[in-house]
Amino acid sequence: MAIAQATLDRLAARQEAIVRERQEREAVRAQMVAERRAYCAERDAAEAAEGAAEIATTQSVVTPENRRNRPATDAQRSYLRRLGVSITDQTEPNLTVARASELIDAAKNECLESIGGHYAGTVDAHD
């Protein structure tokens, strides 16, 4: 009977050791998961901040003033041609949105000789 009791005691001790090892592994695993989640959250926050910084540096603030100083659009150039206005790089080397709008208004009102003291272009004679 003493041998049986000793065997049972060894089995109980072994069982307790197995339970402790399992609990330790689970604690280590939980710690690793928590560290991984923290790392991923930091990485995601850093990537988001980097992306926001990149967007902020690549996008300029558009104000009415710098919008009007942009190069004339293809639609404006096409409309000027349909209105009979000849625009070349020699007559308007840096045609802007604002200048194209002035020329369009002048062409519609048939006042192309001078706009604000500037040469306004020519009207083609084949109307």
C-alpha cells in the first residue's frame, strides 16, 4: 500500500508540474500576443503619421489667387480657338487660367484689341 501511495503522490506531483508548465506557456504566449499587438499598433500609427505627412507635403493649399495663376486648361484653349482667338506661345507665352478667362470674355464681347493694356490676341477672319 505504501508503494501505491508513493506512486500516486509522484503522479499528482507530475500532474501539478504539467499544469504549472502549461500556465507558464500560456502566460508567455499572452505576453507575446500583447507585445505583438502593441508593436502593430505603434507601426500602424507611425505609418499613418508618415502617410499624413506625405499627403501634407504633396498637397498645396489652393487659394483663389494661385488657382487663377495656373496654366490655362485645354478646355479654355479649345474654347478660345472656337471663338476665333489665335493664341500662340509668342503672343501669350504663359497663358494662365485668369488670362484665358479675360480673353474668352473679350472674345464673346468682341473687344479683343486691348484688355487691361495688354495685347489680347487676334480674331481669325473666317467667321
